[in-house]
Amino acid sequence: MLREEPFVSNNKLFLSVEPFKQVDDNLVVGFSTRINGKSTDSYSSLNMGLHVQDNVCDVIANREALAAELGIPLSNWVFADQVHGNNIKKVCKEDVGAGSLSLETAVKDTDGLYTREKNVLLASLYADCVPLYFYSTSANIVGLAHAGWKGTVGEIGPKMIRIWVEDEKIPLETIYVAIGPSISQRCYEVDDYVIDRVRKIVQNENLAPYKEIATSKYLLDLKELNKQLLLNMGVNANHIFTSNYCTFNEKALFFSYRREQKTGRMMSFIGRV
């Protein structure tokens, strides 16, 4: 039975992560949609990505519109350059503005960000990959991770948990994780190359989050794989909230690279005010 959808439409520009907001109302956390923006053609209309050959002025206007809704200025946003790896960076005050107005200033060679700073908005871009959100009730700490299949098999989610517990001394039982809108299993076909790498990190083959549909063809559930990896790290199952949204199927709400190739990007974001 599916749990209640944790990503809720309370705003014209984004879905709010309601379970996080219920725990801490000082959180600014959500996932942008594709609607109510300035971009046109393949990027219609709320494209948040500067790296997809959209008009830069339109993208900045889209970001400014969301910044106004969130109450955190674009100058306080931080983006990583997202290379489908598992590097994670701790964001400090001197990093604010990274990637907010240009690709060149984004945090290099990084797919995960976290911070203890207030009034800093961490941001990450998507068009089918899995957005991971992290929050602890015991400290002023929030995080994001971009988990495509490469980042997932690179265990970027467990790596964030490990850094928080071992380096930041965050009690494991206080950590909450949200798994955001992304491509669903029925729409995500992969080959042996991917599944061979997935098999290396799946602890229980009976719970493997993929099914073979033809020779060397599988349907992979990236959300479920990330959830299993987090559970293996000891994250409380009741502290993990998984979206039911499929970016491929929900064309009116989301961009999808698999569906459209030339397309825009949604944005995950989290910060504390």
C-alpha cells in the first residue's frame, strides 16, 4: 500500500515536502515543477537549468521568481555542477551564490551538498534522476544529493549519512530523508551494464528493485534502491518519505530527459531560515 504522497502542491511553482515542514516549520524545502515560468519551446516553462541551452535570461527570471516565493534571495543559493558522481561538499557562508547566475561558478565535481548555515538554499537539478533530501532534528543541518543510477550505485545517499554521523556527530535516529519525484520503475529500462553494478550493492537478492523483461533488459526502481541503501545504513524506515510521482508519466508537471531529450530541469531545494 502506498504511503500518502509527501510532495504536496501548495504553491504555483513547487511541491512542498510536507513531512519535513511538519517537523520543522523553519525549513524551506521542495521540488519545482515545469509550470508558471518564462522559458519557451522545449523548455516551457519553469526551466531552472542553465546547462541545457535555454535562454539564460529566462532561466534567471525563473529562479528569481522562485526566490521571491521562498524568501531566500538568489545570491544565497548554492548549486553543484552535478557530474553523476558521489562527491559531497559542506557548504559555508563563503559559498553562497555558487552556480546561481552562471554554470562556471557552481561547486565543481560535486553531486551532494549539506550545510549548517541559516538562510542558505541548497539547490540541485533534475529531469528523471532521484533527488534525495536530508534533515536532522538534532542540529541545524540540511542536505541534498543528486542520485542518478551512477550516483546511486556510488552510494551517495549512504555516504551523506556516514558523513553526518561520523564527521558531524549527528545521531542517526534524528535523520530524516525524502526521496523526491523521479522516473518510475515501469518507465526506466536499463541493461546488463547497469544491473551488474546494482547487484553489487543489493544485500538481499530477493528484494532486488529490478525485474528482467527481456534478455539484457530490466526495469529498475531507482527510488526503491535508494531507500534500501538508506535502510541498510540504519535510517529509521518511518523517517524515509518517498514520492509516488513519476517524472516520465507526469508530462504536465515535470520535464523528463527520457521522454523528451531536449528539455528543461526541475530543482530540488532545502534551507533553513
